[in-house]
Amino acid sequence: TATSAPPHRNAGDPALVGRERELASLYLWRNSVGTGAEPLHLLRGEAGMGKSRLLREVVKQAQAKGDRVAVARCYAGPGRISLGPVAEWLGSESIRAERRELPQEWRAEVERLLPPEAGERRAAPPIPMIDAWQRHHFFQGLARALLSTSVPTLLVLDDLQWCDSETLSWLPLFLELADGQAVQVLAGVRDEQMPGNPELAATIQHLRAA
């Protein structure tokens, strides 16, 4: 199965020591894929505690099993790209191939965010987004593109504390549509950044309540 590269890829990572309990918990969650278990898992902790390394270990396990894996990362600073992590997931090799098989209705929505590849025929131009229902339809199209497979799928998002507003707005809809499917989202987030990000805190609270 083709996958995107793990975050902060390092050749020959040394053996992971002192995180056996956390890693076992993550593997247990991964093995619950498709059983109706929670589709979102947050890996929280202070900067430098090794969250990204744990994410890499889970990615490697998923790749070894032949699962479909896509990895994205959020970045600090002004001018964050709207829906940047979603575009990164959709641009991964395995998901990019399956996008071509989407119904034209959903392909047109995905092409608002990602243009078709060279030599690929563009879907019919989408209606300009003016009303709220059109934005909802756009969000649905992005979600359908990521859910268009029967292969167990792991979507990894590192540094969630720097996520853009549009992705945070899209995530609850995606997880609602992913309910009961073999799709999981694993995100790493810095605890010390949470108090200064009320939008992220509100999104997490909403997801917990749902």
C-alpha cells in the first residue's frame, strides 16, 4: 500500500524506551478499527516528550499491516493555509489514486482544494460557494474522498495545536461520516498550547460530547 512519509522521518530510529504503556495503548486502539470504537485519538503532552516519535511508531505498524496511511502536520505562525492538513492527506499517493474513482459530484468539490493532476480530466466546474449549504457540500466532498476505500485507514495529524480554523470546522463532520467505517484519526497536540487556543479546546469538547 502506498503511503505518505511519516512526520520527521528518521532512518534507523533507536529502540523506543520508556513508552511501552503508551505504545501498547495506541496499538490496542488501532486494532479496534472498524469495530465502532472511537475514531479519534489525541496524543497529548508537553513539547519534547516524544509524541512525534510515538506517531512514527504507529505509522510504521500500520504500514507493515498494509493499511492505508496518510500523514499531515500543522505549522505555527501567521498565514496558516486553510484546510492545509486535509489537502496533505488528499495528496498522499494512495488516496490520490482513489480520488479518480469518486463520483463527479464529489470530485468537483475536491478540485476546489486540489486541482486535477496533469493529464487528468477535470470534473464539471462546481457552483461558486455563496450559501452555507454549498460550504457543507464542499466539506462533504473532502470527507467522501478520504472515506472512499474499504481498506483500514489511518490519518495522522501532528501538532494539532497549530491547526487552521477551517480544518477544525471540518473535522467533526468528517468523524460523523466516518462513524462505523474502518477509518481512524491520530493527532498529537501540545498540552501547554491548549489554554491559548479556545477554538481547538471547543472543538475537542464538542467531539467528546458527540
